[in-house]
Amino acid sequence: MSRLTVAFGLALLVVVATVCIALVAATSDGTNRWTTIVLIVVVGVTFVVSGLTALARRRENLARSSVTDVAVALQGGAPVREALADMLRDPSLEVLYRLDPRRGLGGAGWVDREGHDVPEPEADEARALKLVELGGEPVAAILYDVTLEDEPELVDAVTATAALAFHNERLQAELRAEIRLAGVLADTTPGLLSNVDTEGRIIKLNLATLMASGYSSDEEVRGKHFWDVFIDPEERDEMIARFRAAAPGFPPGEYENAFTNARGERRVIYWRSAPVLDQHGRVVSIVAGGLDVTDRKAREHEAELRRGFLDAITVAMPSFLIAVDPNGIVMEDGVNPAFTEAFGWSSADMGGRSFLDLVASEYQYVDRMTIANAANGVVQAERESSWLPREGAPRVVAWSARPVLDPQGRNIVLVAGSDVTVRRRREEETRASEERFRAVVDSSPVAIVELGLDDTVKLWNPAAERIFGWAAEDVIGGEAPMVPPDRLGEFETLVDRVRTGSSVEGFETVRVRRDGTPIAVSVSTAPVHDARGEVISHMAVFSDISDRKRQEEELRASRARLVEAADDARRKLERNLHDGAQQRLVALSVSLRLAESKLGDDPATSASILAGAREELTHALEDLRELARGIHPAVLTDRGLGAAVDALVARSPLPVEADIEPVPLPPAVEAAAYYVVAEALTNVVKYAQASSAVVRIARENGMLAVTVGDDGIGGADPAGGSGLRGLADRVAALDGSLSVASPQGGGTAVRAEIPLVEEGLA
């Protein structure tokens, strides 16, 4: 039931209720009152029923009239939307069409009558929605004023009458959508599309064609002959003749031409054309599709230039080039002139041969793998192998392989290499030289240090570690640590001299060890130059001269002690002569003078005096002999070192074992050996508290070795007395050495080694 009917019924009920109330209020007779109410109700119901029947009949007649009017309007060519809007008295009515998804125009989208895309229709507060279906599928939708929902029969009747018109207009909307899509595709495609009539005049062209023409709008082009726009003047006559020769059928064709467009740009277009036929099969126009190949042609031209350039490089380049297939077979014309010149194999010689025929046998396996990997698309790093020329010795070649495409698009491998035989030999020589230099540096007994221009250490050899105490990893990259603060000025002066290109030799100075102790060194330094002759660093050689300095000090001290000993010996000799033999001789002289004075007067007294003088002379001679024995034992001069040592052993209060090799010796060596034994035995008797001693004298390695040992308490200090120092000086005067080993409780061993080489006795 419509809302209009409901409203009418409610109004009627209100009227009846009002009448009933009035009647009840007007009479008090109950019977008449209820009779009146029943009559009024019956009359009202009859009125309502009659009204509703008349209303339904009126709607039916209106629907029949509307359907007839819609049919007449549609037959008269009115659009569906206008016909429905007039019949339903709804100027806002809209008709939308659902695209057939099978036509590929946008799936299940909706369009208006002109084929424009619209959103999917939906009802809202102001408008109702009516779907129109054919065959169970929606083909259209009507959006109308919501007040028409009170007359659904009218809407249904009108919609049913226009169903066929909906279908037809849907087809037209789809066609317009297709045309619009085709236009969009034509305008957005990068390809050129142009439509000309049978006279060659341009009817329509797409945006890409307009851009290629150089004009800014299609109005400037439309109506012009195709050749006036897209053909250069000197080629137009040929184009016109070809166009006319194709009439009237204008069969499909293709061609390519270059022209200068309206903007002065040079373009190259590839065209394909086909005729457009009407329903009778007659040609009404020609469609020409084109592709702007200007860039491609430019790239092809550049590629040709590049190819020519690369060919020239290939011929002129000094590197070897070999083109091989994935199996390593050299291709025809697969080697460049540089390879032929270097190895003597021509392109004809190498074509069809295996690349491995060039390679020495010990390299073939790895080189085969290199070619195979490159054939599989992996660029191979440079490697070296030995290649075999037609004549001569093998050559070392550094080469790499990479996958490339040949002009036919086939996968091949390009081998590029260069002869590094000379370079390799020089590198090996350089490496050997560096190894020799490193061996010299590492084995050198002197410290070798390289300092950069920033005074940082760049080289620190093992001898430097040993002499100064710092390890290489502690000093490399840092400043030289062995320069004491008080020598920094001297160091900077020395460095400045070297950096000007000067060398310094034998400069003696003081450096410090890691533990802070000073060390005397001799420094020789020289600059290091690069290939341009510029100073880049300097090398310094440090010799530890501490021992030499100590020996020099000891030598000076020894010489001083020898001078002092000689002076002491002279003074002692003077005292001994003065107190001994000299006094006796003076007394003898006095006695002789006295005897002489009494010789004539008192011969007996003279004789007695002479007898006393003879005895005094005997004592004087004994004193002189004893004195001479202290200076140089007579037995040593008369009988040699063995007898002299035996005499010392015989006079010793301790048991002494003597083992003396008979060796002819120079007097100075004999004297030094004698005094070593004499002083050592004297010390044994005085200080060692020993029970026995041993003396051995023998020749060892060109030296006379003199050893005196005991089993005493030990603890002897070589620097504690003048006796051993005097022996050391005496031995050192002969370029020998004296050592004392005397551990506490372990006895003492004094050993002297005196060279025999200088005398030819070794």
C-alpha cells in the first residue's frame, strides 16, 4: 500500500471519529445513538472502499496512458532519458548504463549515454534507484525522485516499456566508450597515426604524429597534403607519383623517409599504410601508422662510427686480442695485428685452432677453466701464463677473458693480453734485489733505521731492536725514540744536512736504550732519493762503539798503569841499588882507598882490609844478581819458560801440578807467561787457602793459553789489586787478554791468551 492511500485512510478515520463523538454528545438516547454510529461507520467504509477503487482505476488508466506516451516518444526518436523524465514529471532523472564486461571496456563499469565513465549508481535520501535487467543481468539504472516511490506501478510500467530502448542506448554508449578509448589510445600511443583521404589530404592525426610534424596544433595540419608535411621538397614528386600509382585500391605498403619538420628538426619515420573501406568495399581513406626511428638511426650511425673506431683501435692497439668460441676455438679473423706481430701466427694460422695450442702445458688446465667460466658469463680477473710464439722462447702474458656478443649476436669470449716478459723479469730482479737488501738489513750487525721527512721511523731492523731495545712494532710510524733530550739540537742539525743531499760518515755521539742507559754510537747517514731525484727519506746506520770506547779507556788506563809501573820499578831499582849493591860498592871503595893508604906502612892491615873488601864485593855481586833476577829471571833467559816455571813450582809451599807444552816463544811472550804464573801462584799462596794448584801452558788456535787454577775459597776480584791489573796490562800490551773466574767456594782460575800469529808461530 502506498503512503498516499495510508494518509487518505487515516484522514477518513479521523472524520468518522469526530462525527461519532458529536453524535454521542448531541443525544442521550442510547439506542438511537448507536444506530446512528453504525450507519455513519457503514457510510464511511463504503466511501473509503469506493474511493480506493476509483483511485486504483485512475492509477491503472494513468499507467496505461504513460506507457503509451513513452512508447510513442521512443518511436518518435526521443532519447530514453528525456522520454522517462517527461512521463514521470522528474527533470532530475538520470539513466546510466552498465558496460558489458565481455567487451573489455572497463570490466563492470558504468557510463552515461555519451560513454563517459560514471560512479556505480546508489540510492540516497533524495533519489531512488531502479535497475533495468535483460536476461537476468543489469543493463541500465534509473535514478529518480524519491517521491515517485508512491507510484511503483507507474515506474515499473514505464521502465518495462523502455527496456528495448535501454538495450539499444546501452549499445550506443558502449560504442561511444570504445570510440573514446580508441581516441585515447591513439593520442597516448608513442606511435604515429594519420588518416588521409584518397587525395592525400590529412583528415586526422594523433598527438605523436603532430609532435613529429613540428606543428603546435592539428588545425595547422588538417587539410594539408601528407607530403607537404612529412616529405622533404626534393622527394615530394616521387612520393606523389607513388601515391597516385597506388590508387584506387591503395594496397598496404611500407617505406622509410627522412624529413625536416616545421621546427627545423631532422626526423626519420618508418611508415606502414592500409586502406579504410566502406560497406561497399570502396576505399574512403588511408590510415598510415608510423614509428619515429630518428633516435634509433642516430644510435645505429653512432654504433657504426663506434664500430669503425673500435676496429681502428683493435688494429692499432699494442695489446693482444683473441676471439674464441665457448669451447676455446679461435674464430675466423679472431686475432689482431699486435698478436700476429708478437707471436708470428696470422689470422689464417689461428682460425679454427684451440686457444690452448698457444699455452704452455703447465698452464693449460687453469686457462681452460678461465675460458669456460668466461663463456658462462663470468668476467675473469687478470692472470699470467706462458704463451708459445711460432719461433723463439715462450713469453709471459698477462691476460683476462670476458664474455661478449659478436656482430651476429653469438656469445663468444674475448681474450685480451699484453707481453709482460720483460716486466716480469725486472720485477723478479727487483724482488730479488729487495730480498737481498732485506737479508742484508735483517742480518746486519749494525742498527739500520730509515726516517721519513716527517721524522717518523719507516725501517727498524733486528740489530736496532737488539742495540736500542725497542721492537719494530713499537717504533714504526712514530718518532725516533733513541735520541736523548740533550742531543735533539745535534739530531736536527744532522737531519738538516742529510735532507739537503749531504752524507755523514762516522759521526760519534750518544743515544739511549729503552731502559734509559746511554750508549756510544757511530752514525753514518745518507739521503734516499725518488725517481725524480728528490729526497724522500734518509737511512742511518748506528754502530755500537761502547766496547771500543771501553777498550780505549782501558787501553789508556793500561798505558797509564804501565808508565806508573815502570816508574815504580825504576824507583824500586834505584832504592835497591842505593840501599844494597851501591852501599856495598861505596864501602868497598872506601876500604880499597884505606888499604891503598896503608899498603906501604902496614902491609898486614892492608891485607886484612883487602880481604874484607873481597868479601864485600862478593856480597855486592850477590845483591846485583838478586836484583837482576827480580827484573828478569836468569833461568828464563838461560833455559826457557819451562825451566823457569818449574823453578817457581819448586819454590811453592803448595803442591802444584805443571803441564807445560814445549813451544818456542818470543822473549816477550815468555816473560808475560812467566809473570802470569808467578803472580797467580803468589796469590794462591797468599789468599786462596788452597790445598793444591795446577799450571797448564799450551798452544790453542794460534794463541798461547796460560791457565793457573786452584781449589781454594774463590771470590777473587780482578780489580781489587794491582798485581792482576798489572798482568792484564802486560798481556794487553801483546794484544792478548786476561780473564779471571773465581766463584765463591769454587776456586779460582786465571787464564791468559796471548796471540802467536804475528810471530808466525801459530
